[in-house]
Amino acid sequence: KAQMRAVYATEAGRNATRAALNRYWATRTAPVEGVLASDRSIPTRGGDLPVRIFVPAALQGVKSAPVLVYYHGGGFMFGSLDAFDPSLRALARDLKMIVVAPGYRLAPEHPYPAAHQDAEDAWAWVAAHAKEFGGDVKRLSLGGDSAGGTLALSVALKQKKAAVHPTGLLLYYPGVDRVNSYPSMTELGSGYGLDADNLEYLAAQ
């Protein structure tokens, strides 16, 4: 525990850990063929934000396809578009949807609410520009894993009074509250890789 926090506390330590995790995540999904990926930079309240748009072969040339805005995981401190590129390609292919993934800012360099603002601004951009890349503004969904699932829920809750609403949510083990005292945290909180103490540390950043 102390060693992990000492490593994460320095910029060099975070960079090394991020690079190692990016390599690990990128190699956990088999290469995916037939998905066109393109990078863009979109304006947000925090500055220009990178997004990657994945269009499966079945939808290339289609003018009105469903779109999933997907936020990667990583405890708000780790993860990148490159790390999740293979899995996002697989999602686009298997769901037969255009997937738009924002490269939101990470903590602790960019603490709350930076990631949430980036997530919300990316959703707003997609809602306004979906037609430019063949998306159907009436079929926009939100998704994410872990911290990304939390961002997806956060954005969805803020769209209740908006003109464009998400038509669905695809959530993989999202963080939905800060209670952290459920039986599973006690029974499975250590020895399984992502310990309860790690989660507490990441959230505090």
C-alpha cells in the first residue's frame, strides 16, 4: 500500500505506471479488423480534447447510424485512447454502432470536476455534430467501464432537461456511490487485484 502510493505520488511514477497499464490493457483484446478509426480534437471548457471515432465496416457510408459515447476506465487516474483502442474497436464491431471515445483529463493533475466536465462537453459535441460522421442524433447512447461508467451515469443524469437524451446506457462495473461499505467490499476487498484501499486512494485523487 505505502509503496503504491509513493510511486503514484510522483509524476515519474504515474507516467511509468500509466505506460505499463496502457501496454497491458492494449494487449488484453485481440486485434480487430474492419473498423475505421479517426482522431479529432474538439473544443471544451477545459481546452481542446481528443476524441477517437470508431466506425465498423457495416456502417461505413451509412448516414444515420446509432452512436455510443464511451468513456474508458482507469480509476480517473489511468487509461488512454490507445490503451482501450482494441476493445473499443471490438465494441463498435459487435454492437454495430459508431463509438466515440473521449480522452478525458486524468487526476491528480486534473482533479474533479475536470473529467466530468470533459465527459459532459464530449456528449454535447456528439449531440451537435453526430451527422458529420454518420450518426443519428435520435439514437445516441452512453457507456463506460469503471470510472468511465461513473462518467456515463453522471452525464446521463444531467441530460434530464436537455434537448437530446441518451437512448441507452452500457455500463461495465461502474462506480455508483461513495459508500464503500458493502459486504462485497469486506469479503472481497483484498487479494483480488483491485483492493478496496486502492479504490479509496484513487477516488480521493
